[in-house]
Amino acid sequence: MTSKQFLSFFFFFFLIKSVTSQEIPFGSPKYFSSNINLNLVPMSFENEYTFSDLDQDKITSISNGKNLIQYIYLDFDQVISIQFKLDPDNFPSDGELYFIDPSIRGWIGPYRTNLVTQHPTKLTGQINSSKVIIEWSSPIDEPAVIPVRSIIKVTEPNFLKSTEITQIPYRPQIDRDRTVILLTGYWPPSNEAIRPFSRSLLLNPEGWIGENWEGRGYNVVSYFPIFNPPDCSDCGQGSGDLEVDYQDTSNDFWNIVDTLSPVAIVTFSRGYIDYSCELEWKYFNLTTWSNDFTPPYLPTPNPPESDVPTNYIRYSSLPMDTIVAVIDSADLGLTAYIDYTDGAGGYLSEFKGYHGVWYKAEMDSLDIPCYLAGHVHVGGLIDWETAHEAAKITLREVIKIADYYRKLPGDVNNDGVLSIMDLLVIVFHLLGTNEMTEEQLQIADLNFDQVITIEDVLLLADIIMSI
């Protein structure tokens, strides 16, 4: 059995291939334009609440021509982080579903039949609030059943036991001839957050701020499409670099990275209509993408990467925990969190995020420096200045890791190559059958979060399988 075959077999036990819709088509709930008064429904549960337990008289219904619009106003008494599991069996054939946070006039949605049936996990994005309004519409002649199965409290996954490691100063081995960091954006505010890093005077007339940014030794360069109007809601494809189109994004991306050879890539896009910064952990080599705006509506080729199986998962190498912690401490009024449960949406966000981590894996296989790559979803209610501040925080944390990056991370057995032997040393340590030295723990910490977990194993496996 070859090393790659063994790895494929071994990681069958760890890889749960789940995808949900993140960057979904734009729409607005009817609640904000109505004068309806809703009664609060108190909610108290440990880990999961099933809606089959809900009395129908707690649902408020109104008629809107040929459609029935229904609401339920959930009160959790305190701010909690939750996701909703959708019910495709009761989803209306021609309707929309929204999850509204009334405290910020934000929402997740619309979910429609094709989106719900396409993705197997049926999980929504994360909401952090004490109250949520569920709004769903359906043809007036269809059964008025709530198309949601349950509410699930969000908890950080416990894949295997983690090992805390002591901070040891890294010895920087940065190639100063290759010091470009690439940022990309899509719909606002993600493009506006990184506009000052554009070298185009047409896109950034106030001038490029990315040259030797903050004296840190890196040139930061951004690319993004433009939209009319710039503060659009239903923005469409846009124009220029990295249009919201599979073919244009892929062609532009590979041309950009071939020109810049970036040592780190952070891709941004608009997420839910809220104040969130959602860091995506994993990205799928999908075939079931949502359609873009112009034919051909899906990627060509599909799946994008032909050298790995369909639904192959690649992982972010951004220092996600640190980014979340620093954004939280910056008092920007944002909710930062890591999406461990799902892919990045099955649309252009995941497509571009996959390109970033795919490029990093390709460079790893060639022993060419590309230290980090990952994707961040930016809430649609965040103002441009705040989005820019959050992008700068992300960038500073990325640079810290790039500065400390060593020549061959993951080589825990110190034989000068990355192989399955390094992988097994880490796995056996996590299983408790052997202990690694402090130096080995540092080398095994591929995502630089100062903890050894299954995330480091998956990152190393991704590198090895690309060699």
C-alpha cells in the first residue's frame, strides 16, 4: 500500500464531508416592511431543540396575496450562538425562509428549495443573539408547516485531545525577495475593506498603502471587482478583476498569483446580513455549486481541481483563533467566530477560498513559500471603515505567523522531508501512545494556534498528499 493510499484510508475516519449554503442569493424579509406584532416564545434547552415540540398556536400567519407568510419569535433570554437545521421534507415548493436578528435588523437568508435540497447538512449559518424571528413564506394552498427541524447550540468541536505548547521564539526564515501578501474581495463591504491596498489609481485614487505596510517588510496587494452603486445590496456580477463569475474568478486568480507569488493569501467576501466575521475552516472540491450570473453558470472544469477526488477537503491555515480573539478585543462591535461545521457556501466564496488553499498546497509540494491561506466572510451590515479595521487585524496576525514560519514545518522526525512518518508521530501523540518533545510540538503546530489538534494533522496530510 502506498503512502497516499494509507492516508486516504486513515483519514476516512476523520473527514466528514458537509456543506451548507453561506453566500446565498440576496433577498429581504417582509418583516421589516410590515406592522405585525409578534408574541415572544420563551426558549430553554440544553443542546438542541426540536420544532416538533412546538405548539402551532405560537406561529403567527398573515396572507399576502397568493402566499402565506408565517412568523415565530424566539426568546432565548440571553445571547447564545445557534444554528438551525432545515427540514427539506416540509420546505415550501415556492417560498423563502429567513432567520432575523431584530436587535441589529440583520438576517440570514433567503433559503429556497434548490439551496436546501442541494446541501446534505441542512445547517444554516451561525447567529449570536438573544432573540430570533423565523419568517417563511409558502403558496397559500400548501400545508403551513415550519420548514425547520431544530435549533442547535454551537460549540467548538473536540476532535481529539489537544496539547497546549509553550511559546518558543521561532527563527524567521522569510525570503525577503518574496514578500507579497494577496488580499481579494467580492461584494461590499469585502471589497471596500481592502480597497486601500489596491495599486490601481482608478480603484484607489487616495493611493496604495500596502508598500512595506506598517514597516513590517511585506507589500500587501488587493484585487476585487467594482459594483454600481458601490454600496449595492443585490450586487450581481460586477466588473473588473475577480468578477462574481466562476470562469473570470479562476482565470484572474491564477494570473494574479503567477505574477505575484504571494507568501500568504486572505480571500474575503460578503457573508450574512449582520455584523459577523466568519472564518471558514474547510473548503470542498465540489461539483454541486450554485449558479452564477452568466453562462456557463458552473465552474469549468467541474470540480475545479482534477487531481483530487470530488468533495476533497482543503483547510485554512490562517491563525483563526488568534484573529477571532483580537477582533473581539478590538471593540469594533463585531461578532467573530470560526465555522468548523460546514464548507464556505458552495458558491463563489467557497470557490475562491478553495483556490487560495489549493494554491498554497501546490506551493508546498514545490517547496515554494506560501505560508498561509484562508477565507473570511464579512457581515453585510458592517460599515466600510470597520470592515477595513477588521481586515487590518487579520493581516497583522497573518504577518506574525509568516515572520515566524520555518523552512519545513511538520517535519517532526527531522529527516528533512514531509512524509507519513511525520503524520503518524503526531497522530500517536494525540491518541496518547507516545509523547512529543517541546521542539516537535512547535514543528507540528502547522496552524500556529499553540495547540496540537486534529487540525494540524489534516493540514499536514493535505501537504503530504500534494507532494
